[in-house]
Amino acid sequence: MTLQDLGFDRWFEEKRAASPRKDLALARVTAVHRDGYLVRNERAEIFAEVAGRLQFEAASGLDWPCVGDWVFVDFYNNETLAIIQEVLPRRTLLRRKTAGKRVDDQAIAANIDVAFIVQGCDFNFNVRRLERYLVMVHEAGVRPVLLLTKSDLVGPEGVEERVAAVRKSRFDGEIIVLSPLTGFGLDRIHRALERGKTYGLLGSSGVGKTTLLNRLLGDDLFETKTVREKDGRGRHATSRRQMTLLDQGALIVDNPGMRELGQIGAEAGIEEGFADILELAPLCRFGDCSHTQEGGCAVLAAVESGAVPRERYQNYLKIRRESEFHLMSYAEKRAKDRAFGRYIKTALKQLKKG
């Protein structure tokens, strides 16, 4: 195996050459555990820890390694332990606001080439949730592909209705309809996978990401769990983010199901995810139109006429407000962190003088 088999290409080679740590060994993060990481190089998969300097300098959750990262490492004990010294610049980064009340960024996966957004044709199907995933994916600069799974549960007419609903939300990317139970559509996914490219599986709990990964591997290597029949809510089968190398050479990152998809300052993702709405903004009477109550607002007129679905417009406003609110909260948090950091440095200097 070579680093190229793990996704290393000219872009990363240029970043490596520009780094002062270019003489250190390279590896790719393949799994994130509570107590450490797994990294993979040309020879093996190795347990890794983060160097103390890197821990000390981390200002947010995004400064820590995540699955998919390329990292500079030192090896110890005959390459049975690695210490991560630095993270190479990321070409793409899927991120969200951390779950709960804490305002910080959480890295989902780095250096993903294609995001497979998985939605079931059963209770799981939700266009508004899809729009949230698309904001995340567009913000990262990653190409989205929608996988409509469990098609055997609704039949051809049900599938057509769901595809039509997705297209109505202005998603013009590739849609692959499949059923891991019957095998329908799996051949299309196999044809879409390219050697050396990294694909991320995104979706809520119980949607069938792990089942799909097992089918692509041709073996039940990973545990799966059933969903509750009364509401279709799933249980986490995947408890960690991990990368798997398929026999044909593609790399798949499986992620635990996400029920919260908050964003911090996702302006670019919102602009691309809701381009049809924002393209109307120049037609508004006022240049600073908020698209909520102003007279002469082209967006509101489009909503009233039905050109823009009301539910889509309301979701746009909700995601935009959340993103802006979290960004302000995050900026305040960072300002407090920097002030505290300056206080600590001043105190340390005074102690040295004393």
C-alpha cells in the first residue's frame, strides 16, 4: 500500500513541502476514539496520541485531528505508537456546531471528496433535514450525492414522490435510489466510487449507513441495529467516526447519526444551499432587505406566488438566524478565551520575574 492509495495527492504534497515539519513521517487518521486515534501509513494501522504542544495550542475543536486528516507523526516502540505533531492543511472540512448548549465547532470529517447524504424512504425522509445537510456540505466545498435508501418499503410510486419532493427543493445533484435489503441500486454506487477518493456517509440514526457500508464491503463487519417501528427512530450502531478502505480502492468514512445540525457562520453554505432564494435578493426594493417583512421584497412575493415553497423559505430563515446567532456567541466566547489567555501569560511572566 502507498500513501496515494490512502488519498494522498499533489495538493497534499504541496502542503507537505511547505511545512517546517516536512521531514516527519505522514499518516492518515482513520478513527477517533475517546482516548486517542488510529492512524494509517503504508504499512499498518497504529494507535496514536496528540502531542502536548498541539493540545496546548488548540484554540477550538477544529484544531484537533479528526478522521480523514493527514498528520505529521513520530513513531515509537517499533511503530506500535504514534504521536501526532501537526495536522496538514485540510482541503475540505465537514463541521457543525457541537451538540447541546456549548457553542463551538465540531469537526465531522476532513478531506472528503464526495458526501453521500443518506435518507430513507420510510419515516426518515425529510426534505428540510436534507436542506440542513446540504448547507453543511456546501460550506465545506464538498460535492453532495443523495442516497435514497430502503426503496423496497415504498415501491416505485413512493420513490417517485420523494425524488420529486427533493427536486422541488432545488437539489440538482445526483440521486441514487437503492435498497441494501434487495441489492437494488448498489451497482450504481460501486460505479460511482473511485480509487483513492474519500466518501463520507452522512445521515441520522437508523437510516442504514452501516448496513450500506457492510453491503459495499460484502461482509457484515460492522454492527447494525433495528429502528423502532412506531416512529422509525434509529439507534446508534456507529459509535465513532471511522474510515474504511474498500477492496476496489475507495475510502468510506462512516459517522454516527446526527440529530443536531447547527451551523456557525455558514454563510457560504447557505448561499449555495438556498441559491434560488438569494438570487431574488437583487430584485428587492431595498438593498438591505431582510426578506421578512419589507414592502417590495422579491423573496416574499415569490413565496406568496408559490414560486418558492413556504416551508423551504421558513427553513432558510431558521438556518440563517441560527448560523448568525451561533456566530455571535462564538465570537464572544473566543474573545473571552483570548482575554483569559493574555491574563495567564501576564501572570506567568510576573511569576518568572518574582
